[in-house]
Amino acid sequence: MDAATGAHALQGNARWVSWRGGLGHAGRILLGAIFLFSGIAKGLTPSEFTQQVAGYGILGPRLTALAAPALIVFEIVLGVALVCAVRPVLTAGASIVLLLIFIGIEAYGLSAGRTEACGCFGAYSSRTPAEVIGEDLLFVLLGAIAIWGSRGWEGLRAGGAGAVLVASLLISTAFVVASPSLPFFNIPVITRLAPGAVLADLKLEKRLPALAEGRHLVALFDVTDARAAGIAEALNALAATQGAPPILGLTPSTEQEIDAFLWTAVPAFEVKRIDREVIPVLYRRLPRFFLVDSGRVTAVYDGAPPEAKDLL
């Protein structure tokens, strides 16, 4: 091989390496952005994601309460690590393992007749388990491309990588813990429940047409919450107060959980299950209560039912 041929071969190999590396970078950054968005979306409604995980019946209640927020933190940290090129081959491999676990869980849900997806993007996305499996397989392909294109490249140096991991771990943990209390309630994409909102804004116009006439107190709460019995007792007292508006309970809990609650708490008001797609419009943290007058929200109460003097 003469010098010219050798130089041409080297240039061709350099172009191939550069092209492969560019594709690997694109796959890694895109996959990292997906994990980052997924973790943040779950973190906006961590209690809802916890309930979605509990719905699979794989973990007990206590373990689910720990595993769900821990998974949110892990996804955010993994997303940051991928975007910032922290050990790119290792983090891309970890993402593939996590995605395969998700696929296995969804397959298990399908075999058990489950029709609701895992909440991969929190309460802000509604897809079937089959659709989620298809998406996760595409994400696995992104992870494989990231590994293929990153072989031989160490990414961010050790000192910077450690700082990125520690910072993302601390910030994501603080976000998940504080998220329900953060002042996001006036941002329309997060929740539309605020004084002045009408039933159409809350996606309740067709679901609960009775709220369009007269005054009603709507109670949003989880019937499996330890506070549910106390909430029912307080609402029963309100229902017995002369001049108080009719009360309607809405919950994301299952029909079986509602039946158990009705049997034990004996509420003096109707309790209905709300659709998953309505949840992000109404709340990020439970319990929550709002007063409706002729189809328009006039007051919102967080944490505890209003007192009788607030309603009369």
C-alpha cells in the first residue's frame, strides 16, 4: 500500500469513527432527555405515580411508598448522567436494563388483564401497556446506539462526573419531596383547578353535568389514605349542616377500594372514581376540596375540608 492509499484509508476510517461517534452522541442525549422528562413528569405528581406502581400488586404498600419516589430520583439522575456523558457506556447499559424491567412489568400487567399503563410520563400521558412496550423497545434501540457509538470514549472526567451525580441526586431528591408543595398551581399545564375555572376547564362538563346547577362541594381524596376516615367524618358533619351544599367525593382509587371505604367509613355523600386523564387537571396533592357554584369554581381548599362557616 502506497502512502496516498494509506492516507485515504485513514481519512475514511476517521470519517467512519466520527460518524459513529456523532450517532452515539445523538442516541445518548436523546435517551437522557427522555429519562429526564419522564422523571420530572412523575415527580410533579409523586403520589399518583406511587398509586400506579401499587396497582400492579408486585410490591407491598410500604415498599411501594419507598420504591416509587426512589425510581423517580433514579430516572432523573440517569437522565442527567446520559446527557452530561457520565460513563456513557455504563449509563446507557443501565438505561437498557431499566427499560427491560419496565417492559417485563408491562408484560406482566397485560397477562393479568391490566389496561392502564405504568405512568411512564406521570399523570400527564395516557397510553396502553402495549403502546408503552413498543415505546420502550425503541428506547432500548437508542441505548444500543449510544453504547455502539460511545465505545472507547470515557466521557466526562471522574471529578466532574462525581459532581454531576451528587448534584443531580440532591436536587432530584429535594424536588420529589417538595414537589407537591411547590407553587405550580397557577400554571395551566400543571393544574387548572383555581377560583374562576369552569367545568370545561376541568374536563368535568360531560362527566359531572350535575355540577352545572346550584352549589356543590367537591372533595378530592384517596380513600386508602389513613386520613380518609377523618375526612369522611368531617364531610358527614358538613352534610348534616342546614344550608350546606351537596357534597361529592372524587377519588383516583379503584372500585374495590371505594367499596371497602363505603363499608368502613359510611360516608353520607356519593363517592365516584375519577379518570386518569382528569387527575393532572385537578390536583398534584391530596386531599383537595373545591366549591362549585353554577359550574364555576368559587373557592379551593387544600389539606382539610372547609368549615361550615366557609360554606354558609
